[in-house]
Amino acid sequence: MISSRFFVPFAQLRRQPTILVDSTGLGAALTLAHWRGAATPEPLRDDTSAGSVLRALHQPATPGLEAQAVSANHFDVDGFVGVWSLLNPALALRHEHLLRLVATLGDFREIDWHDPQADHALQLVCWLNAEEKARFYEPFGAPARRRREDEASAEKFEWFLPRFAAVLENPAGECAVWLPEYERIKQAAAIMQSAATTHAPYPEIGLMVVRTPEPLPYYALYGPTAGFDMVLSLYDGQRYEFEYKYTTWIDLESRPTLPRLPLDTLADRLNKLEQTTRRWTHDGVTDTGPLLRLSGKGLTKAQRYADPDQRPLYASSIPAEVIENEVVAFFRRSYASINSRRYWTWTEIRAAAQ
């Protein structure tokens, strides 16, 4: 299977028939994205955008797949894997399971350490992350450089696309690049799997409560949270963070989900209990990963996307057991009359909170 497809920057979307990956935009010949409300053909819907691309490669008669130009409006692991797969279909299908693991780890921060290809997937993601930060800028870092992501990200695609195949098939060749982050994640994963960490699942509300001594990288912290859409992290020293996972920002195909709810009421309740001078603050439901936490200086989007161990966390006066009970009680009340399902619209999500 030889591909004649080529990448074009997002601004060139309408200049020729174009397949759009992990993005939405008018004028695409075919959209392959898991974004909420994206025009992805129903048979190609998948948890990740790269997964939709791989499904499409199995169905070559898909209308629009004949387009030669491929684009995306941002660079991330999932979107890159999707774009690369369209340009390298034979190699992508040969490594389909591995690429699905890479996309899932990149977007949802979830990995099954029992999967025989988990280490390989982690090495690839660590390589992509390390090179992205060293040669370009961190995720969501374009605005700080007074650049538009849809324009600046094209440079990342142009650098990574011709180099990825070699690392995919021989990651050891780039070991010096990916090893530092890889070792950091593996050490953190060992802590998550040790007696120092406990997990309390609340499946009826989609919440996983993680108690662990110190903040950890997402790839370790979220590994055991697959199937859950909210994580409450309880760290030593009465430091806490709650987050809605990215699984409720997109249209998840594999299972139903509950809609995100505004965190105002929960934050107000915690602020009544809080005896320090700091206040509990939160992001809106349309943020890719809304956080509820004790405030310090306002975090940038890049800081919120970065690992928990790379941003400040402040001690609360509220005991961990009380925080857990308050969070669980809030969502049990709020979700009592709401049923989980697939394909919520943002309008329906907002209405569910009323």
C-alpha cells in the first residue's frame, strides 16, 4: 500500500480536497476526529482520532479518503499518529495495535502495563514529547510566543513526519532522547503499583480516588484509571487536586459517559470548610481537563496540561477523608437523575447541570 498523500498546514485546508485529522473545520473532504460533534463518519468513530484513521485505512472505499492532502489544526500525539498513519498506511496497519496504544497514552494518559507493547508505546511518546519541547515549544505554548497553534504546529509536523518511522521500528536508536522521561515515568509507575498508593473506585459516578505520597507524572498517575472519567488525587501534606479527564471532552466511542458538571457548587462548599487564606478554584467544563484545586498564582493552560509534579500544590486545612467524602457526595447527588450515554452535545452537557 503506497500513499501519495502529503501534509498541508491547516490554513491551506480549502485549497484542495483535504482529510482533516483530530480537528474540525469547514471544507474538509473527510474528517477523522474524536472531537465532540465532529463530522467523522459513524463507522469510523473511535476513542482516539488516530483510531478513526486506522479504521478508515481498513475501509479504503470511504468517501473522501481519496484526497491526497492531510492536515490538522494543532500538534499532539494522537493527531500526529493519525496524520502520519495516513501518509504511511502500510506501516501504520502493520503496527496498528502499537499506534493505538501511543494515541491513547498521548491523549488520555492511560496505559495498561500488562500489554506486551506498553513499554514500546511509552518510549515513542517520550521521544515525541522530548523532541517537541527541545526543538519547538511545549503543548499549548504557542500563545505565549505570540503565535497561533494552527500555524506554528505545522513546523512540528514537517519535522516529525519524516523521522517517526525509524523510531517506531527501532526506538533504541533514539534511546538518549526518550530515556530520561521514560525512566521518570517507570519509577512513578512503580510507586503507583506499590503499597504506598491506594485506589478507591466509585464506578457509579466515574470517579477514581488515588492516594499517593507525592504528585506524579500523568502517564503513571492515570494508568490505573482507565474506564474512569474523574480523578481525585490525595497527596501527603493535605495537598489535593481533582480533574475531569479528557475522556469527557471528546466523543468517547467505547463506552457511555456521564456529562461534565460545573464545579462551582463543590468549590463553594470546600471554601466554606477551608481555613487557610487560599481559595478553591476551578476551570470551566469546556476546558480540555478542568482542574479543581487550591489556588496560587493563576496557572496557564500549558501549566494545567503539564504533569502534576510540575506545578505548585498547596496544603489545605481540610483532612483527606473530608475532601473525599465531599467530592463523592457532590457527584452522587448531582448524577442521581442523570444516565450515562454516548455522544453528548455541549448544549446537552450545559443543560444537564440545570
